[in-house]
Amino acid sequence: MSQESRVRKSLLNARVNLIFYFLTLALSFFSRKIFLDTLGADFVGLTGTLQNLLGFLNLAELGIGSAIGYVLYKPLFDHDETKINEIISVFGYLYRWIGKIILIAGCILACFLPLIFPNTEFDLGLIFFAYFSFLASSLIGYFANYKQTLLGADQKNYVVTAYFQTATIVKTIIQMALAYYTGNYYLWVIVELSFGIIYSFILNWKINQVYPWLRSEVSQGRILFKKYPEVMKYTKQLFVHQIANFVQFQLSPFFVYAFTSLQIVTYYGNYTLVIDKLSLLMNSFLNSTSAGIGNLIAEGNRKKIIEVFWELTSIRFWFAGLIVIPIFYLMDSFIIIWLGEQYVLSRITLYLILFNIFIRLTQGTIGQFLYGYGLFRDVWSSIIQTIIFIIVAIIGGYYWSLNGIIFANCFSLIVILCGWKPYYLYKKGFDASLLQYWIKWLKCCFPLMIAFLGIRSVRIGLSVNNPKSILDWSLDGFMIVITYSLLSTVAMTLIFKEFRFFLFRILKIKK
């Protein structure tokens, strides 16, 4: 596959992702406001906690989906339909077993719900109903939606995005209407489950259209399983790596709940909702390149691989600044206008959240290329990251509450994601000097510093303080985004040659 073809597919994925991003962004904020006002902060916190609880059970997935995605790169590159059918059959077989394990574990975990929620305003009937509805929605992916991995590996994830996001938008609108007019918790949960089932039927119908030759047989998966030992090899390695991500994202709300309250879980969730939605804007564009990276690495041109790595890294820095810097100036006033002054967290909390997300965003290309090379062997690094996070979160949560838990995230990321992962990629993947990485990393930071100081000077010159109305806030935000875009783009173009290459390549494709 040519570089131009890879970029075209990546841009198609990005366009679809961006369209649905903007559609869901406004809806997410509006719906959360409706749900908080009609259903209450405690119910929003309860559903979030239940969904995080079920995240524990999804550890049984073991990274099989990621392993299958990696194994599919070569047969897709070779257009080997027979091998693709066999791999998807193995995938279906493994996922059926995982679904059964999750079902049994979910029923066992349900026995402990009265102990997990001993002092809530909700009766156990509602808690159990919501829990088993979320569990059923989760199981659909293992029993029915496993074929969608092929779309992702084939750079056609836009199909999944279009159908999933459309179902999500319709579902959310119906939930908002029911919450506003009835305030009924059970109806909200029923809609959540119903749309999971509807989405599954529509997605599988579309997959059959895109791949009419796909004839995967779950019953044959058991026979073919031994033919692909690399699946279990990569699965075992990816399982340990997934633990780190699981702990960071799924266990954090439980630490917040343990050391604070369900109310603080909701307050913290308001901030993460805003930041996660903005981060999704960046990921919608750049995560669509993952399959293309795997295809590029399969070609084996080392010079081109490193060049593309820094193109993607530089654009990640640009997007990270576009997210972090405006949030730094606008977050508190947005929360006040959106929900009310009582929902505002401390500035220290905001700084820690922004530092955390900046690390994750800027280091994302490292993970993409490690995955493309199949470098999953450093399982010890994820174990260390997990241990660091848990120890620091317990100590930090006890002494500093929410701030201590967020700091635990930051500290574990600095040690592993910023320290070890770049070294591992440059040593085992690129076979190049790590000094080159840090020199270019600092060069990427410099344009962001210029933009940050430029925005600060403009706001001081215009005597801009915390805006109180939505109009003033919008004008302030528009000024910040435009100033950042101009200053950072000019600085990045002048300082970083790979950023220029990326812009030229996009303009060429557009023509």
C-alpha cells in the first residue's frame, strides 16, 4: 500500500470521527446537565461507578482483540482472505469463552453489590437492574460484535464510528426526553440496554456488506486455534499492558469514591467529561493512523518510519496544546456557566488533570509504533506502573484526597510512559539514539511555550478576567484558540521540519 493510500484512508477515518465528535460534543454537555438536574448527581455517580465496576470484568478480554488486530496486518497487506477468515474464526471462538467467563464473574460480583453500596438513597432493586443491564450490554460485544476488529485493522473504522455514534446520539436524545418528562431511573437504563442490542444487529449487517467473502465460523475456531500460536503469545503480553490502562482509568474513580464521596466522583467526572471529549477530538484524527502505521512498518523502510513517527508526534503536540492551554484559562468559568459555582474544583486539581492529559496526549505516538512493531514483551513495565499508581494513590488519597489520587496517575506516567517507553521503542524498534528523541521532544515543547506566553500577554493587554456570561466566555475562547493556532503553527513550522512535511503531505492529498 502506498503512503498516499494510507494517508487517504486515515483522512477518511478522521473526517467521519470529527463529524460525529462535534455532533456528540454539544449533546454530551447538554445531556449531562439534563441528567444532573432531573435524575440527580447521586444517580449519575451510581451509573458511572457501576460501569467502572464492570470494567474489572473486562480484564478477562486479556488483550485478545489487540493481538488479533496486530496479527491481521500481514494477511490484510497480502489480501489473504482465507487466512483472514481463519483468524476471525479463532477470535470468535476465544471471545465466546471470554463472554461466558464474564457472565459467571458478573453474577458472582453481583452478590457483593449490597456491600459496595451500603448507604445510598437507591433501593437494591434499581442497583441490581442497572448492573445487569450494563452487564448484558457488555456481553453483546463478546458474543456478537467481535468481527468489528477486522474493520479497525483494515483502516475502515469509520464504519464502526458512524453506526455506533449514530446509535449513541439517538439513545441519548431518548434518555434526555424520558429523564425530563418522567425522571424514571428504570426507563433510562432500559433505553441504554435496548440500543446496545439494536447497534449490534445493524453493525453485523454492515460488516457482511463490506466483507461479503467473510465466512468466519466460531465452531471452527477451536480447531484452528493451534494454527495461530502467536495470538496467545501476544495476548499474554498485551494482557499485562492492559492492566496498567485499566488501573489508571477504571480504578481511579473507586479511589476517589473510597477517599471522598459519590458527589466528588460526579464533580471530578464533570471535569474529565470536558477534557475527555476534547481529547477525543485529537484522537479522532490521529488514532485513525494506527492501522496505517502497522502497514508502514510491514514495508520495512526505517527512514520513512522514523520520519512519519515525528510527523505524527509533532501534530500530537500541536493538538495537545490546543486542548490544554484553552482549558487552563477557560475551565473554571465554563463549569460555573454550565453547572454552577458549587461544581468548581480547586486550581491545583485542574493543574494535575492537565499535566496528566498532556503526558498521555503527547506520548500517544510511542504506543502506536510499539504496537505496530509488536513490541509487547516489556510486561514488567506495566506491572511497575500499576504498583506505583496503587501505592501513591493510597498514600496520596489518604493525605491529599482527590489531588493525591490524580498525582498518582501523573507520577506513574512519568516513570513508565515518559521514561521507559521511548527508550524501548528507540532501542528495539528504530535502533537509533535516544538523545535524538529528547532533543526533538523539547523542540516540540518550545512552540507551545511561545503560544502560552503570547495568549497570556494578549489577555493581560485586553484586561480579560473570568467571563461570567456565555457570550463573554465564547469570545474569550475564540481569542485564545485563534491566538494559539497562529502562534503555535508559525513557531512549529519554523522550528520543526517534520511538522512542515506533515502539512505538505496533507495539502498534496487534498489536491
